[in-house]
Amino acid sequence: MPEGHSIHRLARQFSDVFVGERLAVSSPQGRFADGAALLDGRVLESARAHGKQLFLGFEGGLSLHVHLGLYGAWDFGGDSTFRGASSIGAPRRVGEREIADGGAGDGGEAAYAGPPPPVGAVRVRLASEHGWADLRGATVCAVVTAPEVDAVLARLGPDPLATAQPRQRPGEEFARRLARRRTPIGRLLMDQSVIAGIGNVYRAELLFRARLDPATPGSSLGRERALALWADAVAALGQGMRDGRIVTTDPSFWPLPEGELPEPRDAHYVYKRHGQACRVCATTVLLADEAGRKLYWCPGCQSI
């Protein structure tokens, strides 16, 4: 499932290529025909992410609410003026790296003749004069009002990447939410009502970087350790948003020239490294089931 940094990159891409444009909205698949009809011909006014939730705000107070889930993805394309043609979402299909997909053929504006015929089950198509975006496979795809957007946000915890949040001090709010729960921290980090945007990769890597045993109750962390965990989440997801990939290891572990990102095998400390030696202490990295999701950790480093 795409984690929070990918959804914020999506919001930024929509802002770059569609905000301020009057869009043609359709549902080639047909499942979203009624919702598309409500949005068709309206100007897109904003694009906002909170955790794994994306809200595209249209004139008239309506928003398109999308949660990609495990299999959802957006594809983009357009002419030479359409910045950022790519695919974002569904890591099993396109990976953490966005994949270039220039829709103008040879890259020239004159070659662009509008969106291509839909391929597969396209739930929603957004199209402007210069480009298009197709949504497939999303868990949530709905037209919502402003009060309904507020209701979704009220159910979510603070987002390490959100610049404007209803709570003035999101790190303190995160610490308060942990302090109220004796649930293991390895489960709390995946609870979107505690912190929004963390998925399986960031969960494993943040706990390793904090040297935290995943079984540690949230209430036992204390304020200072909780705030340190929050600060590292802000840094890690910020790096992911900048690079378009989740890279959590220190550059000293990368056998590459300075400034280049590592290969996937060198990008993580423990995620998908079960049975291998820990990069730091050489203890075997373990794998367990935690509430139906795979949890990776090093029992040597993560003993606090």
C-alpha cells in the first residue's frame, strides 16, 4: 500500500498540473458515473493529502476523496507543457519510483491529441486541455462535501508531512495518543488514528532507527521518546517525499558515489531482510505476524 509520502507527492502533482483548470471528469469503467457527473466541468481548486487520504477540491464545495489501498494507482500523461507525467501508486505494480509515461509521443506539444483510449478498469478519468489522469483499483473513490472531508480528517491522527493541521502541535498530539494506549508500539504506528501515513515499511524502519522493541507498550515510551520518534517520522517521510522512494539507511551503507540513491537491497535496515544479518549488530533479522501484517525487527538492536 502506498505510504504517506507517495500520497503527498500525488497532491503536489495534481497541484502542479491541474489546479486552476476546468476538468472533464468521466468514468470509463462506469462504476463512478454518478460521481463523475457531479464533478464534470468544474474547476479543480485544491489538492490535499493527509496520511494515505487524497482530497481533490472542486469549485462548489465538492471534493473527490481517494484512498488507493493495496491496488489503487494514478496514471498521468499529457503534452510537453504537462509537468510530471508518471504513474504513482500500487507498489506491487509500479514500485516506489514513479515511472515516466510521456503522453505526447515524441514529447512535442503538437503530437498531443488528447487522452489515449482507456486501458483496463479506469474508475475515474480527469482531463484538461493539456493532460489527463486515470485512477484504477482504489479502495475509496467518492464525491464528498466539506463537512464530510472534515469528518474523515477528525478520525485521523496527525500527519508528519502535513504543513497545516487542525492541531497546533502535532508531535505533542502524537505523544498524547501514545500515552493513552498500552497497545504495542509496533501496532500503534500502523493505526491511522494515532499517526497518519505510516505503513509497513516506515513502521519497521522507524522502530529500528529508534532501537525500539515493537512489543513496547505505547504508554511506556514517555513524552521525550515519543517526540523523538515523531521527529524521525517527519524526517524519514520528508526524505521519501523528496526522493520518491523509501530510503532509511545511512549513506555509509551505500556502495555508491556520494549523492546517488542506493539500490533497493541497500535501502532498508530490516524491512524484508528477515533471515539476514542486521547491518549494525549482525543479529539475524526476524519476521512475525502483527495484526495480519508482516513485522520485521532486529532483536539485538531493538531491545528497549
